[in-house]
Amino acid sequence: MDMKTFGYLYYKTRGYSPEDIIKQAGISEVDFEFLEKNLQDVLKEIEMLRPVAENIGQDFTRLTRYIYERESDQTLGVPRPDAIKVRSGEIVPLPATGTLKMPEMPLAKAIEQRRSVRKYSAIPLQQEELSFLLWASSWARDFRSSEQMEITFRNVPSAGSRHPLETFLDIRRVEGIKPGLYYYHPVKHCLVLYDDSPEIAAKIHEGCMFQEMIPKAAVNFILTAVPYRTVWRYGQRGYRYLYLDAGHIGQNIHLAAEAIDAGACMIGAFLDEAMNEALGLDGIEEFVIYIASVGKKP
């Protein structure tokens, strides 16, 4: 879903006139006629589900209480999910975590001066700095696998050590790494080239609703959730933990960025459909959950 489609649906379902839809969504009359003709089924679905959506937050909180819980798939003996998804592509090595020179900034100072930074300088990140950011937020310091359980241990907490979040990097300015979309392998501590097409950067910018920090960042962290990794153990309550885990990672990105004289801004406002499509995700078994732009401070 692009911004034109989103704009049309957003204003159409709110009762705007055709003239106002065209104006507010920034589309042409031809676009409007095309969307009007082809999105009737989508409009009907939105109207049907809107009453459900009005109370979904309350229902989610209420229905994920333990009182409604059934036995988890783990308890029922369902085979465990993998701790890491297999991704294929060109491997890009990173400076090993054991060789990194750790920043000397006191933790209290990093916490005290942390701010959401939306403007960045043109100075690229060094590979050692990117490696440090990943060490702080996504790196797996231990990996354990058996027939019954497969888990990783990282520098961020996660319910049951399930670590259901995957890390993609929209690299724009990192010394020695060509721009593109990469997957970060948390055990091998390397990048896997995922998409280096000329269009991918623009797709991510549009998916983030054209927020100004996206193209200006040296790198954008795109966190995706693989819910079954947690649901297998905790049932539907596991969906609560996805968002808690995302917050843990976001805070570590912020503090690690401060330590290297960089800034970060966490982003929750994005078009789910557009971002999932840009990453080739189905939006159910895996979906974008959180984004962070990072760059050197101006």
C-alpha cells in the first residue's frame, strides 16, 4: 500500500467529499477515479471491522489475561520454532564484538543526555560503531539448541529468552558498506544483503510516511516480530511481550548511540502494509514492529 492508496482510504472512510479527498490525499482526479473503482471491497472490509477496532486495545488487554489462557503449544508438545530465521544473500562481515573498543561514556551521562534526535550530520558511521550498536541491541552472546528448546541470550531482556525480534538495517551511510537493506544475523554477527535495488530506500521512506529523519540517517534499524517464537511458549499473552521486547531494544539503541556521539529517534508511525511489503513479509507470521533512525549528531 502506497501513500496515495492510504490517503484515499483514510479520508474516504472518514466521510470526506471527493474534492477534499483529492486535496488532502494529494492525488489527481484520475487517481481518485481509479481508487474509487478498485477499492470497494477494501472499503467494505474497513467499515465491517471498524466497530471491532474501536475497542481492540481494551479487548487485547482483557483477553490476554491468564484467566483466558489455554495450554501453550510448548506444553502440548508441539515442536519448537527456530530461534533465528534463515535468510540468504551476500554475506558482509562486521568487526568482531570481541575486538570492539567500548565507549567510555558513563551510563548515567548517556541516560541523562538521551534525546530523540531527528537531524543528523553527513558524517558516516564507522563499521566499528555499527557493530557496537548491534552488540548493544541485537547480538546473541550465546546460542543453545536442543530438540525441546532453541534460545539465544542477548544484551537485552526478552520473555523466556525467546527473542522474537529480527533486525534489518536500511544502510545509507556506513563506511565501507554499500547502501541497501540488510538482515543482521545475531549469532554470526554479520550482515546479509537483503535488497540493494534502487527503489528500496524510497519504499522505506514512503513506508515511514516520508518522515524527514529516514533519508538523513546513516542507518535505519527496522525491527520485525516473529510472534510464534513467543506464542509457542506463552500463548496469546505472548503478543504483549513482543512490544515489551521492542522497547528494550529501542532503549539500548538510544543509549548506545549516545555513547558514540550519535543520536537516535524511535519511530512507531509507519504504514504497516507498506513496510511489510518492502521487506517481503506477510504481516502475520512476521511483521514490522518498530523502527529507529540513527546518525551522527549535527
